[in-house]
Amino acid sequence: MSQATQQLGADPTALREQLFDFWTRKELETLRAVAFKAFSDFQTPLEDLLCVLEGCPGRQKGKATTMGHSILMEFERWRRTHPKVTLQAVPEVSKLGLQRRALRLLTDAQPSFMDPLIDIYQLGNLDRSILRLHITKLQAVSCYREAALLSMKLEFQNEVDMEEMCVPLILQDKLPMAESFVRGHPKLEERMLTLLDSWCHPDFSIAQLRRQFPRLSLSKHQTDQIQPKMLSKQVFRLMEKFNIDPGLCPNSVYKRKSDSMRFLMYKRFVEKGMSEENWRDHVQSTVADDPELQIQLVELMVKYGGMVNAAQWSLHYGLPKDRLPFGVWDTQESLPPSLREVSKGCNAESWDPSQAHRDRFYQLPITRDHVHFLETLEGLQRCRDTVLQPGCIVGVDMEWRAGFGAVSPQQRVALIQLAVPGQVFLLDLCAHGFSQHNTTVTFIRSLFSATTVLKLGYGMAGDLKCLLATWAQFSEEPLKMEGVLDLLNVHQQMQRSTSSRGSSGSPRGVLVGEGPAEKGLSLLVQQVLGKPLDKMEQLSNWERRPLRTSQLRYAAVDAYCLLDVYSALSRDPACFGLPQDLCSISSLQTEKSKEEKKRKEEKKKQARRRGARQESDPAPTLTLGPEKSPQPGEESQSPLPPRMAPQQLRVVCDNMLQGLGRYLRCLGVDVVVLENTDDHRVAAQLAQEDGRVILTCGQPYQTLKSQVGEGRCIALDCSEKAREQAVRVLKHFNVQPTQSDIFSRCQVCNSDQYLKMPRENMTRLLKERGFLQQQQQAPVPPVGETWDDSPSPAPFLAPGAPRYSPHCRWAPLSDLDSTTLTFPRGAVLQLHTVPPGLLPRIPFFFICTGCGKIFWEGSHFSRVLSQFQEVLCITEDTEDTPSFSTQQARPLTSDS
């Protein structure tokens, strides 16, 4: 055996065939041993190695490594025992040929060859023109990743076209690779960021990139990533990472400010969660001197604030008449002098709130003279002597300016609130001499590291992040955190306990009242103390001085309420589903977080392994399936929930998902869809009253999820089409509709009761009401065409199409009042929607008793079957469902 191996080893081709035999039998140890021994028998090791590698198979699906990679690793190990085997020992006449052959092996089929071959054959010493040509060839055959890697390994970034290299990577969801390519090269960093920003321009189209790179085949997911919402986030992240001037990215900056403006409008006029003075400060700061943003502000004011407010702001900025929305200029002309300026708000404020405010919100239980605003070292010493007493309990909170439209995400603390029983200290960190003094920094470090002082906070991760941005000393010498209890962990434990015990286990029910739904600390205060916090000043400009009275009161309340909540929870923790020692929750939460982090990392590894196996697939698809977190469609290892009929799933779709609601109704799901004028809190009311699941997207999710039980509020991806969202929801809840579920509910009103009316009855009604006489000559449209004048959703039935057989409740003909043509619930029969030309072709009409809408068989049914075939449960019994006979229309009554 040894002699045969030596003989075979002298011939690279014979050795490769022998090693391939071991590889296919998965005898990897034997492969390594035979290869290692055979290398010593090679007459020209470097040349013979290439002969072996050139015939090795590439990547194989399901295998993490390749045969060639295993051989290369063994050659590297063998070469360490044979240091004289180097490229320098090869004759000059042969050296260039070996390097060219090695270079040709660097393709996507052998991704792991790059580092060993560059080292063994010293590819970095090749002529730059040869390397440039090879990189160009890699790009020509769509090996963009390999081209980028080789360029980085050989430090070739400045010698290739950045756009030609990075654009395909970005389009193929490999932005991190593009980042690595430009990192450390300031000009390339700026050019890539400028390129991404240009894609955020309103006139940009993905078609431009398709024309530039016609060889690229992009999936829908990849195409969806090239949109301003996603791109601008990446631009700002890279802007901070590469420390690039925001002036180079005007489109992304404009988009962020524009989005901030829309949020401010929603916050002020819809949610009513911001005072006029706060709103005005932020709007003026966001708009600044940008004329386009000024015009957008006026346009938004027409929609949200009314014509008078829009006219006042247009006068404030002196906008030209030809840029103003319709009616604003005329309103300007009609305004009296007293109303031609933007309101400045009311300056006189009282410390004591109104009685209505007291009735509605939690109140600070101490007077104004016990709230101390500190900006001197003398005042800080009084605070230090009080809060560092052993056994003291301190409520800690921090405020910083909200970054609406801000380019830099780093936010520095403007105010620190420290509450102890009977008094509150407000530390002014905008006083630079005070905030950066060693005494102040030392006090903060002593406070958080004191083991004998219990510090209470809520969501302290954000506070600590801002502390690090405020004091660089804490990054150099990390801040020790001892004796800290984050009540956010306690709140989460309360909600888990309440969810597991059912809503009856909660000590106080949380109702959705006027104004925005409570969340976060305000929700905790409401659940424990009975009233929420007034958050109107939360988004204040906390860097302005002097602070308004309402700001001072809000700051003091936010810190002091922590003491009252902790006291109430400590008196009876079992009532809230908490352990006796509240501080133990923090340690338990830390262990759970570590376990959760491990699970997430393992899932990421599995996803990367799956992605590596799928890279060679020509058409990658978006994975759909059940989910663990509230994002339907994410892959999860958890088992599917029990199969559910569509009628069992009851949901409420907010007004951003109306298309999704119509699709789900079409498949038989019980869906309530909010109107455009409905506030999001209506969804929470319906969910609580009817036991529905909330389907939402975007910002409302955070507000709504706190109002319902765990898993009862689901967030959808707004960028997806309604049909894709519907498929995700059905798969998430394991709903498998059948043909009989299609159109079993009215898409207009959600009713699941129909009246089946024969053609004869419909003809008689049309004649009696004069509709048939007026349109006697109505032509019969060709089969398959839609009647343009009819609002009904179902066109004519195509020959051979599946027949309409809904699984619904049936009403008797007697339910229709023959005189008024109304149903018991008041719906009026919509006879005017039936074109007389239908009558010769349609034997039965289906009438919704909830709204009076009239439907008939048509190709719409076949279209839905095609659209949702991946989630429909088609059995042998339903594949050839016949059309209804008279008997099938009588499951509930003999009168039909």
C-alpha cells in the first residue's frame, strides 16, 4: 500500500483521483495522511500542487468546506516542515506562469483558496496590470465578492473603480463587504457615502442601476433594500463611523429632517403629546434656513393645523406666492394684523397644576421649595451629603435634547435628576464649568459605585449611553454600576406574570382613555399608582436656559415617581406577581439576557450557514414561516401553533394595513379595519373588548403592544405588499384556508352572512324598481372582461374556472323586506350595482346582509386561488368543488 501510494503520489493527476475517492467516501483523515505523504514525492511541489487543485471540484451544497481547501491546508502544514519549498527556488522562466495559474484559481467556486495561494505563490508581487486585469475578469463573471477580497488582500483599492466594485456588492446585500473595501481610504469612504446619498434623491430609480449592471439578477428583497428609508439609515451610520461631513450627504439629511417634521406634526396635532412651545422650538430648529423644508412645513400645516396656521408660518418665513399651497395666500391677505405672526405661547406659568391635571395625572408630592436646581459646586456638596448616606434610596433620571433632524446621534445629558424622600436635586450639566469639573465627575462615579445606596431607574441603558457621550472619562475608565435596580426589568416581570395569570391577575386594569396610550414608565406608574405621568415635556429642548416651570416640574416628577413605585411594589410584591426581593429580578434578568444572547448568536450562525449554502442558488427567495418575536416571517426553531381555521382568527388592522385587511377577509379571516380617521388607540380598545390580535406596523407597535397581552400585537413590514403580509400572517398563526373559505366574508363590511338569490328573483326586482327598463339594451360583455360601470369586485366567470362555494352563514329570502329592500340590520340592497347584461349569464347572486353589496361568480375567485396557493389547504374533496345548487343554499333554512 505504501509503495503504491508513493508511485501514485509522483503523478498529480493520479493523486487527485485517489484523493477524490477518499473525499466522496468522507474518509477525510485518510485523505490528509495520503496527501501529506505524497507531497514529498512531488518533483516540483509548487507546480504539481496546482495540477491537483485545478481538477478539484468546487463548492458543494451541504458541505462546509471543499476538497481543494483540505489539500491546501495539508500542503501548508507540509511546507512548514520543508522551508526550502518557496517560489524563490523556482526558475524565473517558470515563476510567472505558476503565479498566473494560481491567480486563475481565485474564483467563487474556491473561496477558501485566496489566503493560502497569495502566500504560497507571492501573488502580491505580480505586475499590477496583471492583477488589475484579473480583478476585471472576476467582475465580468459576477465574482464581485472575490474581486473585492482580492483587491483588499493586495491593497488594490485605489487602483480599481470604487463604483464598479461596491455597487454590485451593495445591491447583493453585501454592504459590510463594501464598507471593508473603502475603510481606511478617506476619499473612497466619501465617494461611497456620496453614492449612497445620491440613491436617496427623489428622482433616483433602481432602473438606472439595472442598466448599469445588466448582469446582476436581483431578488425582490434586494431591490427593497434600495429605498430612501433604508439607505438613509445606512448613510448616517457610515457618516458617524467614517467621521464624514454631513454636507456631503444633502439628500439623507433632508430626508431625516423631513421625516422629523412629519413626526412632530403627528406628535402635536394627532397624538397631542407635545406642548405648542416645545413643538415650535423643534420645528424651527429642524427647518432652519432650508426653503424646501419651510414650504413642506406650510404644506403640512394645511393638513394638520389649518389654513390660518399655515398662513402665519408662510408669513414668518416670507415664502413666495407661487410656492404656496392653494388658499394660503388668500388666507394671508385676509388675516388681521394681530394674527399675522406665529403664536409665541404663554410665558406665565404656575408651579401648581390645574385641578383637571391633578385628576388625570400623577402629582409630585413635594412643594416647589424642595426642588433644588444646582449649577454650583456648593449646591452639589449639599446634594452629595444627602444622597450618599448609607441606606439611602435614590430615584435617578436624566434628560437630553431630542435629536429631531439632528445629524449626530450622540446626545449629551443636559439635566440629571436625583430624588430622595422629601426632595429632588436637578443637576444642570449645561453649565460647562460645573458639569466638567472634577468634583462633579467624581460625585457621579461615587454615586453609581456606592453599594450602600440603592439607585432606582427605568431603562437605564439609554441614560448610561448618554453619560458616556457627556463624559469621555467614563470610556477611558469604565463607570462601575453597583446597587442599581432598573425598574424596567421589574415592569417586564410584572407583565409576564400578568400574562401568565390572565388579565384577572392584574391589580389594576389599564384602560385606553383620551390622548395617547400609555407606555414605558408612564404605564408602570399607572399600573402601580393609579394615574399615568404627564409626558408633554418629555421631548422638550432640555438645553435651553432658563428651563420653564413646566419643565422643572416634569423633571422632578420623573425622578420622584420611581421612589413611590418602588415603595408600593415593596409593600406587596406578590400582588404584582413579583418575588419578595425586587433586587433579585435584575440578576435573574441578566442571566436570561445572557442565555437569550447565546440563543441569538447561535441562530445567527445557523442563518449564516444556511446563507452560505444558498449563495450558489440562482434565485434566492425570502423565507416565510412562524416567528417568535412580533415579526411574522422570521425563521424560528419553535414548533408551529395548532392548525387554525380562518374563522377562528380574529384581528384588527390599523389604518396603515387596510390592504392586508381586505386580503385576510377575502380568505375568511374575521377582520376589523380602522378607518383613516381612526386613532391607533381604537385598535387597543377593539383588541381588549373583542379578544382580537392587533396587526400594525411602524411606530404604533411600541404603543399598542403594552395595551394587550403578550403575543397579541404583531408588527408587519410596511415595505412589503399586502399579499405578502397576508401570507406571513397566515403562516405565523398556522391558518390554512380552503377553497370554501374564499369570499366567505364580505370584503366591504366583514359580515359572514349571505343571501343566495336566483336569477329569476333578481330579474323581478330589477324590473319592479325600474333598473331593467332603463337599460334594456345593455350589451352582454365578453366572457372574462370587467364591467367598467360596476363597482362589484368579481368579473365574469371564465370557462373551466373553479366555482364559488363559500363556507358562510346563509340567510333566508324572507330576511329581505320586499317593500324597503332592507335586511334586519338596516342594510339596503344595492340593486343599482347589477348591470342587466349579467342576467343571461349568472344563475345566482350572493348578497351580503351586512351592507347590501351584491356579488356573483367570476374570475376573481380563480385569481385568489392562484395568489394564495402556497397557503391554501387543497384536498381531494375540494379540488373539484361544484357550483352551488339550490339545496346547497339551504343549510340554515328551508325558505331559501
